[in-house]
Amino acid sequence: MSDTTAFHGLIEDRGAERLYDGQITGCTITRDQSLVVFATGEGELIFAPRPTLRDSASWICREVHDGPILSITADVTDATVLTGGEDCRLRRSDAESSEELGRSRRWIEHIATFSGKSPMIALAAGKQVELRDASGREILRTLDHPSTVSGLVFDSKGKRIAASHYNGASMWFVGSKDGSVRSFDWKGSHTGIAIHPTNEALVTSMQENELHGWRLSDGHNMRMSGYPSKIASMAFTRNGRWLATSGADCVVMWPFFNGGPIGKPPTEMPGIPGIFCTRVATHPTQDIVAAGFADGSVLLIEYSSERVLPVRMAGNGEVTALTFSNDGTILAWGTEGGIAGVADLSAPNS
């Protein structure tokens, strides 16, 4: 943090929280930063408008799904979000309206979007991934996998999409005519997926308390182990030099430079002794990682200096959702106990 004094008293001076019924299952921020949106296990969306971000009484709560919301992400458009749930519905919503874009035969557990030159939406339901156009209504391709898809991500150019599943991961060229898939095999249950910002590597989290990776240039395997608990969250830093992960009582960061992480140990950022990190998010423009913990605490950590700023104290269950806005001016979090919270990082000192 180039100016740590600017973040002093973050939740008191720049933040707001509100308690809702049911777990916060996810949160996202629209691409134009106009709305922070939280999803709940009760099928509701909570909208926090940017102009009144720190006035939680102004936040809008609307039921949009019949049952828990399992996935939420920023839409390909500027001011809307996409959600999927146990009702098998894909919906597009803003603070004033919500529309159904389609239905699946299975729960919609993962949604990914690409908003570049050829915007595209992908959703995972069971063993299938549906590629849809920007409207969300037309299915362009259906990609079949050997087992239930556990994670979904586009590469940085939107040319490929990758999915994690049992015994490995699969990568597809979205514009391919022959429908061929590149398989990455490693025995075990793979629970999440990430692609390096410059498409150098593919990494999955595993049920066995470790990460597995593949170098995309030649498919070389990379194993990252030693975690005391399951890795529920991971994110590459802005320049791809580090991969930040949960799964320990600190933030574990693996080096992805100078040939790493092969044969190199991770760096451990400060955390909370004895309390596992459950969620991480990396800042889009600065050397900062946000970390949420099992006791509900949220920290900001400058990983170049290891300086730490507490964002919120413990309470209301583990952190289940954590994200930065695309411009890095908003941090949002949610907890198992129903707390939805935000911090406006662009606000001037009081």
C-alpha cells in the first residue's frame, strides 16, 4: 500500500455492513463499478449502489431464484450480473429488474464471462458446459466432460475455456470447429481452476489439500502441496508473478517467475495464527491481496512489504465471498452468517 495512512480505520471510515438471513454465497461488482451485488443461500440478490455504498439502509434486496444461488459473476455488459442456482435457471439482473435467460437440467454451479472483442458467457451444469452468446439466450456449443465440472474459467484473451473435474482438467478452443479438447490428467478430485494471466499455466485446487498445475507450453506437471486444509480460493496477482491461495492460517503465495513454482517453496504472508484463510482476492493494479478468514476477519496485505491492514474484525461466521472491483476502488465481502460488507478504497480521508 503506497499510502497506508489512507486505509486507517477502513471499516469505520470507509465501509458499511448489513446482516441478512442466510449465508452470503458469493459477491461480485459490475464492470462499470456502479453496483456491488451479493448472492445468498435464500435465493436473494443484495444490490449496493455506488453512490450510496456506505449507506447500508439504501441497499436493495430482491428474491431472484427459487432456492440457493450457487454462482454469481459480473455480466459481459456494464451494469448487470449473471446468477445461477439450484432452480437450474440462468438469470441477468440489475437493481431494478431480473430476467431469465435460460434453464438447465442440472444445478448451475459455475458461470464465467469474457467481455472482450467477442463477448461470451459460459455456465457449468453437471458434466456439461454451455457456451452462450453475449445475450445469454443462444447456446453456441455444448462441451461434455467426464465428470461433474467443479470450476470454470476463460483465458485472458477469451480464446480458450478450461474446466476442472475429477481426475484433471479440460481445455477447449471456443471457436474450434472440430470440437477437440486438450486434456490435463492427474488422478484425484479437482475442486477449482485458474489460468495464469499470460496463459503460461493452468492450476487446479484438489480435495487432497494441494494444488496441481500444468505448464501450457508443454504440459509439464507442477505439484504444490503442504496445506493443512482444503484450498477453497486462489487468485493470480495482477502481473502473474504470484498465485495467492487460502488453505492455511496465512496467505500462501507460490512464485510463477524464474521457472517457478517447480522446485521452489511458497512465500507465507501474515495471517491469523490458528485461524484458516478461506478466501483470497488480488488487487488489479497494486501489490495487494485481500484475505478472509474462518472467524470472519478480513485483512489487506501488501505482499511486497508484508504490511497488513485489518478491514473487519471477527464475527458472523467464516468469510465465504471476497472480491475487488475491476478498478480496485471497492472491496466487498460476505460471511457464512449473513454479513454483506463493502469498503470504498477511493474515499478521501474524513
